[in-house]
Amino acid sequence: MGFLEDLPYSVVMAKSSAKSRARVLSSRITYRGPVFWVTADEIEEPSGVKVHRDVVRHSGSVVILPVDESGSKPRVLLVRQYRHAAQQYLWELCAGRVDQGESELVAAKRELLEETGYSARLWKRILTFYASPGFVAETMAIYLARDLRSGAAQPEEDEVIELKFLPLTEAVEWVMKGVIKDAKTICGVLWLRQKLRPGGGWGS
């Protein structure tokens, strides 16, 4: 076993947290677009190693997990749209960027209405995560949306979106079979499966 493995857990944590942040030696913007920007950073990592890192910067995104509980089984509202980076159509939870000066909850309500036409009476922030922290600084926050109300969608000009209510059991099957390939959607669907009790009630 290595040195760290031989130490008590509390000692290892103390050592690892002694210097938990990197020191930025220099940073410059190499690309700026309408959605994200890229910086080239020279840093000294907490370990003391000096490295170059290119980082995609983003204002942050919200993901909406809309759940329909009006029937005998809960259903999840998914959207299907073409994703050029993946070069295919993907089934996803609706999501979008948090605009400057906008709160996450306001952004979540706006994105749900724009992409699906639905609004929700009950909202709860359930998860926050980094989709690809190796080079993307974007954070994603998932909001659970319940007690849905239908309305008219307001998609942007470049958004061609198909909607589908999918029973949770089937959504989980889609995740496990690789039909759903989008990371944020996998997170939301599996969280919901874990949280909902077999009889349909909500766990603590």
C-alpha cells in the first residue's frame, strides 16, 4: 500500500485540504462567443505542479425535470432535438443557460415554458454538478418541476423540438439500454427513480 493508504482517513483529509485551491499565474481569453468563452490558464495546482489548462467558461445552466403525477404511474417530460456536437437526435430533459442578472429558478421556469409550453406550480432544486470538469467550468443545476400546466411553447428560431411524456420505468430502461445518452438527463432520471417510492410516494 502507498503512504496515503497507510494513514488514518482524518489525516489524509487534513493533508489534502491543506492547500485545496490552485494559484492562477496567468489567464487570457482565447475565444469569446455568444454562449461561452475559452481561457488559456497557467496555474500551480494544489499539489505544487505547474501546468497549462484551456478552460471553457460558461455562465451556468439549469436543467428541468418535469414530472406528471396525474396518472397511476409518474411520467417524465422529455424533449428530442438535433445536437450537432453529437451528430444525432437526442432525448433530453429541457435545459438552458442562466442569463446575466437572472436567477436559476427564473431561468428554469423560462426554459420549461419556451421549450415545452408547460409551467409548474411546485419547484425544487435537487442536484448541482459539473458535466465535464476536466475542461468545462459550466455548472448545471437540476430543478424538479411538479403540478404541471400545459400551454403554448415559445421555442427559439433554431429550436425544432419534439415532446414526449415517458413513464419513469421506461425512462430508466432507456437510460440502462443507452437510448438516453445525455448526461444531465441520466442524472435526473436516476435521481427520480431513487427518490420515488415503489408505491409512487416521495421519499425524504
